[in-house]
Amino acid sequence: MIYSNRIINPKLYSEIKEIINSNEKIEETMKRIYLNENEKDFIIERKEKQYKFPKLILIMRSELYRGMFLSVTEDKSNKVTDYSELSNKSFQIFEYWIYSNQIKNEIQITQQIIDELETGIDYFQLNQTNPNLFDLLIKKFNNQNLNQNQNLKLKN
């Protein structure tokens, strides 16, 4: 699928085209983009915070945003309000996963987070690549519980 560089930050669009033809690993590229605020040309507003994303990443990862960006031609807005009802912690997990296909090690997964993100996956119409977000959540949640149970046994 070809994306118009009128919709996407032209500098980022050109950079990603170069990266595809280079030897740089996609993981390194995504990490660099995640850390570089200048490459983020779209804002998702939440009640207490704004999150910046490159439109190209959202187009690649979310059917919701792909439809929004590719069907609207006159709207020059680079901002949208998030109505997903995700908690801040769940949204931060979503944000990191968008770039890395991973969940940060230090994040504690609760049943509430699993429930919120299960709904969020549908809301954002995420393209579930391998590994997908829901599978990662369940795996991490199960590992946390296993570790907690092992620690309890060691204490007794």
C-alpha cells in the first residue's frame, strides 16, 4: 500500500523508505523514532496528557487511524481526542507496544489492565502482529503470578 506523503511527515516518510532499503534493523528504527519527539507529527489527547506519534506508525499499526488518515483529505488537524477509556498505565503499555511489539519489563500487569487493553485492541483496531499485544499481556500476567507463587513457597 502506498501512503501519500501529504498525509505523513515527508521527512519521516523518506527516512523510512531509506531504512527499508538499508541494513538498519526495524527494531532499532522504531526505538529511535520512539525516542525522537521531532519525528512525531500527530497527537492523541487524553484528559491529563498528550501523546505524540508519527502518523506513519499509526497507519501501519491501527485500522482506526489508517481509515482516519487515508479517508480525510481536507482536514489538516494533527490532533485527536482519545475516547478509549484506557487508564494512563494501559495507554502507556499501548504506546510502547506500538513501537516495539513488547511490554516493558518493569510494568506490572493486572487483570484490570488486561481487560482495558482487550477493549483497547478492538477500539484502536490494532493490526495484531506476532507477538500480539493480548498474548504478551497474558504471558506476562501468568509469569508474574508464577513468580509470586514461587516466592511465597520460598518464604514458607
